[in-house]
Amino acid sequence: MSTALSILLLEDDPSSIRLFDRKIQSAPVEMTAKDVRNKEAFLRELESPRFDCIVLDYTLPDINGIEALRLVKEHAPGTPTIIYTGSVGEEKAVECMKEGASEFLLKTNSIRLVPAILSVVRQKRDRVARERAEEEKRQSDARFSALAEMSVAVIVIYQGERFTYVNSALKQITGYTEDELLHMKFWELVHPDSREMVHQRGLARQRNEEVPTRYEFKIITKDGKERWVDFAASAIQYEGIPAALGIAFDVTDRKRIEEQLQASELRYRMLFKTNPHPMWLYDVDTLQFLEVNDAAIHFYGYSREEFLSMSIKDIRPEEDVKDLMRHLQQAAENDGFDEAGVWRHRKKNGKLVDVEIISHTLEFSGHKAKMILVTEIKKPKRAKKKKK
């Protein structure tokens, strides 16, 4: 703890204030104290909370410790608060802790004052850092989940022998519910011909041993049918524990065709940056691009830096912008998936192309954003386009 600490002291006894000042001067970090001696002055300071810690005497002429704690809870919630007082009964001490006091100290035990201040401030800072990290993880998980649920490919995470995440595609292919899958070992879906191979490679991958990253095998669905999947996986850390991320396509139909035509292996890329379809995220309020994948850069001809300096209006013909704004206004309350229909987009070279748009609302780096998946229409649909 290297930064200076600011402390608000509610105390009306001058000798106690002088003793408090001497104590904090001996602290291993810089501490500054603002002392107030009555309820009015205390409330005035709480109106613009800026203190790392609040220290309260329990008994003052116009306010007691319980009332002061309630005022802190109302005006400066979350601020570490220490009751530092003379002789008070055990019942009052318990009541103070129930009202939110971080620590209860008697003035006769003043040697503990500085360590107590450092301790409660450190706990507050650790809690804030932990909550910030948890919120960042929540946003990251939401982006991953939104992308995974848009995917036609199976996306799973497994740790040890069990699934910890499965997307909708796996439920659709196998016929199992999410709860059933999360209670299964990852290799139990695999056909007996390949089960041991998949089992051992899956465990070895989590030990960072060198194993093939991509292979094909059959799975058994809930109703006993066999289906082929083209599976790729890599080792990851999930919540600080070794795990594996697996991506699979249902290639049953392709396998059947290969038996007759010896068709070439189906290749694919998944998730955002490597998705073969152009994808991007834009800010719902400003319409500025927030991120684009490589396929979008290749398809439209703009560099990543150019995209991030543009808005989604910049890739539309000028005459289509009014329709775009109209659609965005109508869809403003739609926070789920939106099949926006077929639209015209303009590439960097000026060429107009027809594309089909699918979007999903999510939070991205503090922005309310839309994730867009673009499919080029070689032969434009004749159905009436949805109005923007």
C-alpha cells in the first residue's frame, strides 16, 4: 500500500485528537486526517465522500456510533469504518458490527489503531479489485457466449473429464439437454471405435502434451444414431485451471458424400477473428466500429485502422443511410438476435455487394454493442427487404 490515505475522524475530545494524530504519523504509509467534532460537520464531510477510512468515537453530545454508522451507510457506502472509543459494553460493540463497522477498537488499545486502518483499507481495495476483475470476466464470458451461440459449430470447454460449457449446437446434434451434458464425461458421447483415443488425447492436451489438434470421429446421439464430427481443440486456462476448448462441425452429410465422391476435407475457422464470414462489433450509440475480423478486412478492402475510424454508415451507399437509421430506431429495444435481412454494402473500391445481416446485442469494453455476422448474397433474394 504505497499511496497516501485520507481519514475522516469524528471525535470531540482534543486530547484524543492529538493522540490520534501522533499515532498516524508513525504509520508506515502517509496518512492525513480531517477531524470533525459534531454531527453537522460530519454530515458536511460525508456529502462529498473522498476518504479511504472513517474513524468514529462512539459517544458525542449530538450523535452516537450507531447513528454515525447509519449515516456512513447512507452517504458513503462501502467506506471502511472503525469504531475507536472508550469503554463500551459488549452489547453495543456487537450492535456496531451489525450496523457495518469494519473494526471495533478501545482507546486503551491504541497500539492496534494504525494496523487496523491499514487492514480495513487493504480489504476494501482488494474487494474492489476482485469485483472489477469479476466484472471484466463476466463481460468476456458474455462475448464468448454470444459468439458461441451464434455459431453453427459445436463449441465446448472441458476440464478433467467433464464438460464445463456446451453451446446450443451440441444440444441440437446430440439430443441431450444442457444439464445432461454437463453431468457427462466428455468422451462418453464418442463412438466405441474412437472413445479411448478421444479420452486419452483430451487428458493429454490438458497436461500440455503434444497431441493432434484436429481429427474426426463418430459420436452417439441420445437416440442411438451415429454422427460424424470434425473436431479441433487446444489447451487453455479456464478460471485458472487447465482445460481444453473444443470446436466441432457435424460432418455426417459430408462423410456420406465422401464415401461416394472422395470429397476433400471440410475446413473451417471458428469464433471471431478466424471466422470465414465478415464479422464486426459496433457501438449502438455512436455507430462506430469497435472491432472487425480478418474476413471483414479481406472482404471490404479496408485496413483494421481504417475500419476503426469509420461508422457503419460509411459502408452503405448514401441513398441507403436513411433506411438504415430507420431500421436501427425500430430495432432499438431488441436486445437479442435480429435477422435484419438483405442490404447493400459498399467496398473500399466502390463496388456494391448484397449481403445478409444477422446481429446480436452485447456489452463490449464498456459499450452497448451489436455483433454482426455478414453473408454475401451471390444471387440476391427476391423477398421484400425488411425496412430499416
